[in-house]
Amino acid sequence: RCTQLKELVEENTNALHALKKADEPAPVGNYSQRKEEEEKLLLRLSQQLQKLLLVLDQDHVAKNYPGDEEHQKGPHAEEGNEEEEESEDEESEEEDTEEDEEKLLDDPNVRECVAVGNFDAQQEGDLTFVKGEVLLILDKKADGWWVAENSRGERGLVPRTYLAVGVPKEEEESQEESEEHIEVVDETADGTEIKKRTDSHWSAVRAIVENDTVEVLTTTGAVPAGFRPSMLFQLLEEGEEFRASYYLQPKLTPSQLAFKDLVWNSERNTIHPRPTRVSLLVTLCSCKMIPLPGTGVRVLSRHVRLCLFDGSRVLSNIHTVRATWLPKNPQTWTFSPRVMGILPSLLDGDCFVRSNSLSSDIGILFELGITY
């Protein structure tokens, strides 16, 4: 029964990793925090079931090998007990080794660490590294994100669970032995990475799961070539900075004494907006020759996200418009005219995009996306 429950917990954990905010039937507040709490609960249940399994196994062994039967069975029973004791000793030694490695990793005097996996920066200030790269730890913060420096002098935040203690140079006997040691550390860390993952690194875990899913689907042909995780959707999820409400709300000047984009008209005793320098009206009609996803993917939505872009930065709010399509011509997406009534703005082709940037390289970025 414990084994069945543990399998159910693992299935729920895998389903939780694959779950995305867009899959929810209704809006959910604090989605990431709630998902993180559910993962901690499942992890706690899995650990409790694992401990219970070990206790039940020990009770089962004690019942099958009572004292009087041991004397009757002779050396065979003794050999069985010795093997069990050896396996238990090996497990305890492995646990002690893992605890020692964790303590050594947290030692403030240990500065050089080896990356046990690839990590791509999730936001500004993170440091990208690859498996096997040696990093110099400059500051070990309590939240698990440490300040590190690579061999090229680049600095940034790295997750603690992606690191393992390297071998000091004075203890290396030869270059071959050091390489073999690093390989052993990598294998050990790969085996324990999921178990030792802390909740403070949930964003890194989520990114790895999503990237791995896209890679697997791309390999099997389910995702068309050239598709990747949406960058504009990620920006929308991170905060309010790229939403229309952020740009429509009046802003105050640095002195907090006047509005930044509104001017007081003393003659009419009212306010009026500042004149717009550039006003451009764009009508999105259709998109053609869109690659078809594989048969193994059920497409939930087809949409286009657009914003002002200077080649490196998003300069305005991000607007999402859902596309319509016909089964007889699935490679062509069309867009509805202006929607009236109480229908959601997601179906409306009209949008308001605003920016105060003075850059001369401003263009419109269109990102075609599918939700599956």
C-alpha cells in the first residue's frame, strides 16, 4: 500500500511540474507561490512514505528471521543477515557522505565549486554556466542564490543546488585523477539533484522543466522547427511593468507635484494630455504559412503578442490578440474586427500601445504563439 501511495505521489508531482498557469480554468492569484507550496507538500509526503517503507521492511525481515530459526537454518541465515547489514551500512555511509558534502559546500572557507548541470540565466543578474565549469563563490547568501564568478571574470547569482565541492589543487595527484573525481561528483550530483532541490530555486526548476518539455516535443516532431518558449509571455508573468494598465495610469513627476503626461489648463480649469509626438495606426489582418504542430499536441489557443521593440528591449506594453483559423486552411490565421459588448479584449484586434522612448530604432515586434 505504501508503494502504491508513493507512486501516486510521484505521478502527482510530475503532473504538477507539467502544469502551467494557462491550464487553469479560472484565474489563480499567487500561482507560483501556491504551486511551490503544493510541491513542498508532495515532497514531504514522499519522504514520509519512504521512511515508512524502510520501517516496514525492517519489521518484515525481523518476522522472517526470528532467533530460533536462525539457529536451525545455520550459516545460510547468517549470510543473509550479514548481507542485509552490509546493505544498511552502505546506505548509512551514502547518507553520511551526502551530509558531509552538504556541510562542506556550506563551509564559508570553501570558495571553488564545480557546476553539476547547465543553468541559463532566468533574469538580469543571474550567471549562466555549463556543467563541469569551475566557479569562484564570492558570497554565500542564506536564500540559496550565491554570488559567483567564472573564469572569464563574469559575476552573477547562481543556485546553490547546481554546485558541488571541487578538489583543491594541493590535493590533486594528477590531472587524470582530478578529471575522474569531477566525473564522479557529476554523477552523484545528478542522482541527488531532485532530492536536494530547495524551494527558493523554484523558478530555475520551472525553467528546466519547461525547456526539457520543449526539447522532447521538438525531437519527436510535435513542435514545429523554430518554435521556442515565449519570451513576451515570460515578461508578462514577471510583473505589471508590461501590462496596459501600467502605461495607462497617470504618472507623477519626480517632484511628486504634477502629472508627468498631463497638463493643467487654467483657462478651462481642467487637465488635458500632452500632444503625442508620433501616432501610428496598424491593422493586423492575417498571418500565413504558419508551421503545423505535430499530431501528438492538442493546441488550445493561437495568438499573436505585439509590442514596441528596439532590437534588444521591450519599450511598451505587450498586447495579446487571439487568432481564428479554419480546419480547411490551418496554416492561415485571421483576426476578428473590433469586438463590441462584453466579450474579452483578447478577441479584439484593436489595441493601445504606448511608449515614451526617444530611440530612433523603434519597431513593432510580433510574436506568434500557440498554447498546448
